[in-house]
Amino acid sequence: PLSSPAEHRFVLLRRKSMSSEATKGQTPDQYGQLHPVETPELLSQKLKEFEEEVQKLDDKKLGPLQQAQEKCPALLTKEFKLMFLRCEVFNADLAACRYAHYWEKRVEVFGEKAFLPLTLEAALVDDWTALTINFIRVIPGARDPMGRSIVYLNPQYQDRSKYELHSMARAFWYMIHTALENEETQKHGIVFLVFPHRASLNNFDRELSRLNISCIQGAMPVRVSAFHICRPPSFFKVIMVFVRLFTSKRTQKRMLVHFGNEQSVLEKLSTYGLEKSVVIPTEMGGSVELDVVSWLEGRKESK
């Protein structure tokens, strides 16, 4: 189901245009994605088209974006807008629609903090518990062969008695935007590693899943290359029936499910360039130790 007119228009646009002139003649990569060769001329022309497409949007859909233009113009940089164009492989109309919907969703998730920078000291100042609960983590420095950032999700840490829904959604936004600091991730996409092996049915947060996916689909400027769902539990089919109700067919195609024992799954991931020694967390049988508190403290100090 589509939760807003903006989402509906976005889906209609996607049906019309799934690639762009910037990707003509290219061969899809391992995940079926195309990646434009960026030139100064392409960037300049597409940013101009983007601004024109924003002006064409219905005024009724521009309320949150107009608020952003008034309250936080310093955040609306050329580099920020370029993320939306890259996400939509330089289809300016799709990028403009996503840009407007982004601010709708950002207001929904962040409320009055929506127009603050997405930093630990500003928009995330009250979300330390959600950030450190270990449900979602960026794997520091890890990249796939295309330079994509790796985001790790472990549903066993979902416990609604320990966090508030929108606080955890804000943690999700923070981690995604952190991954997007890497320009290659903007260009080529994000890879999600999902490890529900030790989760129970009670851990599955339906409201959070619905909210996060709605933010990815048509709002945040993120190209989802894959959800590698590794060693799911026996009730996985029940979960997927629910998930399919609010995920697009395009997103569903990005869900790659890997069954089997630890070793066989690690071998499968390695065929995608996700090597045990440099990308895979110890919880999954890899070598990467994750310490989200130390990582976040380091980001605070670096700012």
C-alpha cells in the first residue's frame, strides 16, 4: 500500500523510467544495476534539470521541502541534491520526486528536529539508546568490490521495551546517511547484511520494518543493491508474507536469501566479494569485531 500521494506518483514515474540516457549501452553488474559514467557536463546538466523538475511539483507536496528551504538552506547543497540524482541514475523527474518525499519522511521521523543536521549532537541527541542497541550498524571501512558501504542488521536485538519506534527509525536514518558519506556508495549503492539466525518471532518489529522500508522506497537517496538475508530462522516465510505487503517488486528482487550452515553461507557471500576477513562480523562467523559505542564516540570526537 502507498502511504502518500508522493509515493504514488513516484511509483508511476518508476514504471515509466527504470534507467536513463546516462546508462545507455551499459551492462548490468552482479546485482542488475547500471552505473553512469559521471562527467562535469552530465552533473551540471542534470542538476539544472533537477531544479526544473522540483519547480514542476505540486505545491501540495512541497510543504516540508519549503520548510527545509526556509529553516535549513545550508543543508540543501549541490552535493546533497546530487545524491538524489545518483540514486535515480540521473532521471531528474524521479530524483525531484524523491527529494520532496524525503523531506516528508524526515519530518515524519524526526518531528521538530527534522531541519537540524543529522549528527549525534543535533538531530540524534536523544537517540543514544537506539543507536547503541546493535540492531543496525555500519561496518566501518568495509566495502564490496564496487566500493559500496556495508550496513549490518541483526533483528535479534529488536526489543520494543528498550526503544521507541521513531527513535530507532532515526538511528536507521543516521546509519544510512553515514554510509552515504562515501561517494562510491552514492554512485553504486548500499549492501545490507541481514542476520536473523538467532532472532525469535517476538523480535520482529513490524511497525519499524514498515517505516524503514517506506523511507528507503522513494525517500532516502539510497540505491539498495542487495539485502543479503543470511541463515533465516524457520518462521522466515511467515515474516516474508508480511514484508511483501509493503515492499515493491523492485525491492523484493534485491532480497537474496542464503540458507545453509555458516560455512556454506560465508562461501556464498564471498562470490559477491564479501570476504569473511574484511566484511563479515564475528556474529556471522567472520573476523570483523564491531563496537558501535567506540565507533560513535570516535565520530563525535572527529566532528
